[in-house]
Amino acid sequence: MTYQEFKEAVIRAAGDRGVTEYELYYTESGSTVVEIFQEEVKGYSTDSAKGICFRCVVQGHAGYAATENFTGEEAVSLVERARANALSMEGNEEAYLYGTGDHYEKLAVCQEEQPSGTKLTETALALQKKLYQADSRVADGTQSYLAAGEERYDIYNSNGLDLEDKITFTQCVAVPLVRDGDEMYNGMEDWMGSFRELNLDHIASEAVEDAVSTIGAQGVESGKYSVVFSGRAMAQLLRTFSDVFSAEEVQKGRSLLKDREGEMIASDCITLVDDPRYQGSAVQRTFDGEGVAAYQKNVVEKGVLKTLLHNLSTAGKAGVKSTGNASRPSYSSVVSVSPFTFYIHPGEATKEELFSKAGNGIYVTNLEGLHAGANPVTGDFSLAASGFLLENGRKTKPVKGFTVADNFFTLLQKITDVDGELKMLNGSFGSPSVLAGDITVGGK
């Protein structure tokens, strides 16, 4: 059965069983991935998947059931399983199905035709060649990854919603290995966007520079430093601590932002944006996982916490409107809360101006151990880092093997300057470079 045929079968089955409040959430995806190792194709794979979740409200309780099997028999079974799950639920958790009336923006993303497997392979091999050409020290062990994908999201419910989003995207990762004497150094550059905008020369140059710049890296002395966190490093921190802005986490007591809306939680140079239609993102959407219209919002504006991120359930508990951030990581997932594309808005300073203000500080370009060394509840972190010394306001020697330790909430207040270059991680989390003082560094 097609999705449309299966949807109609589910609707009939629901009506036959007296289920009058329900929702169907459908996802479909396809991707091709090419992996290059040295100068040969190491891996080539294609993947496609589709699935549907039926959610119903019976006697005030919500029940879920999901499937990838699109047959008439399964349509009946899907309704019966969800209905049984709803009847087995206990407690007073209110169930929500959204209605019509929202205005939905159009996606600006280019829904271009996906490149053929041959074209994708040729492009990945070309990137690998450019990595080797970028510097004579690039060595065997260098790798490139190129993926092209498309995704579709549909939601239909008994309240009249009938919505669809489709997107296409290309993702590229270059991982060069550089040899200097007996030592090896690796770098990385990742990019996501439209295939026709893919710039192999830029990606190769940035990736190799990332590796070469670390040659001869040494340790640093322990102490308190002014630190410039690169866009990548700050985006890593934002990704790690993004859940603290979820109303779901706040209501479960797992975030320190309870009752903080309207307060200054960061310096006035920080504006934190959630943008469901950010160009270059693979999660561009016009509606969230419950059918609420998704829109760009400032979660933090000039340091002030303007809003937490809500779905219908958390918004109902808080007595506010949903922010359109209901999340379903897969078609079979229960509804949660998450941002779309989350980034710190760029400022007007240059990176060199940040270096100058830092004086004798450290430029942190990469952080490691974020899963083990960061506590999203308290905000504390102690992470392995690498980067460069800043001497008299200039970037000088590469450094590695040290840690940076602070608290995410405190760090947001310590930031004094933000540069104008936004760096994105996989099209989902981003930041410019930022300058913060009085950061604890553990080194020699």
C-alpha cells in the first residue's frame, strides 16, 4: 500500500472501532553515502526507510502504536494496539491533539534532484584528491565522506490537520591526516547544505589547515585565562547543554532555568536563536511533531531569557502557548521537546579584535569528552581542549593536552564579545567565536 492508501485504511479502522480522536505521523527518508579512504572508495551504501505512528486519545488517555508494514491487516492492528495502550494508561496526564488555524510558512530550502550515485562518488573522490593536493604532508589515512539525503514528514489528525514537509540535503566531512616527521596530526571540516552549493576547494583547504595548524602543539601552564572559544568549540558546548532550554527538562527538575523567564541569564551580547528554516540545515520544517506551526524565535535576547522551548504538553502545564518545538526523533518516538537549528547570533567584532582583547590568553578550537565531562543539569564542565596561545593579542603557538573548566550558565554571563562569523555543526547547532574571561585552565 502507498502511504495515502494506508492512511485511508487506518481512518476507516478507527471509525469502525469508535476511535474519534487520533493522529497519524508519517516519515520517509532516503540517503546515499560514499566513504573514501586514501584514494579509493571504501564504502558505498544506500538506505531508505518509512514508518507511521498512530496516536489516539481514549477516555482522556493517549495511546501509541507504530509500524513499517503498510497492509490492510496492519492498519486494523495499528488502531487496536494504540487503543489498547490508551485504555491501559493510568494517571492524569492530559493528552493533546492540535487543531487548525495556524499560518504555515513555506520552506525556502531547494528541493533539488538528488545527485546520482555515480556523481556522488566522483565528487567524493574529487574532494579526496583536493585534500592531498592542499599540502604535501597530507598522508595515507586521509578520509572523505559525502552523503545526499531526502526526508518527508506528514501529519494528519481528526481535528483537520493535514500537513507535509519535504527537504533534500547534502552533507560532507573531510578528515585529513598530516605527517610531520614521526608525528601524525588530524583535522576535520564538515559542511551541510545544497549539493549545488558544495565548495570542495574551501572544504579541503579548511580541513587541511585545521590539521597543519596543530603541528608542534605543546602544553600550557595551569591558571586563569581569558579564552576565545572558536565557533566550533562554543557550538559544541551549546549542543551539549541545549536541553537546559527545554520546558520538559525544567518541569522534570533537570534544568536550572525554572522560573527564570524575563531574567538576565547571559551577557547582553548573547542572543540565542531557534530557527526551523535555517538555510543549510537538514531539519528545516514548517511544523513540529504535533502540527504546531514552527517559527524563528529568540530564546535568549540580549542576555534575557525570553522563553523556554515548549510542546503542547509542557505549554499546557505552564499555561502558555506551545513554541512549536514538539520533537519526534523517529516516527515511533513519543513526543518530546527540542530545538530545530539552535545558534548564537553573530556579533560585529572580528576574530582579531577578540584576540586583541584577550591579550595573553588561549584560543580554544576544539573540545573533547563532552559526554563524560559535562553535567547538563548543573552546567558544570571540565573538558579536554586544544587550540593556540594568544600572546600580546596575537595567535601564536598551537597547544594541546589541557583542560578548560567552568559552568555553562556562568560562561554565558562571562562572554564579553562575539565575532561575526557563524560556524555550524552538522547544520543543527552553531555559534560565532566568543571571548570570556577568568576561565580555569588545567595544564602543566
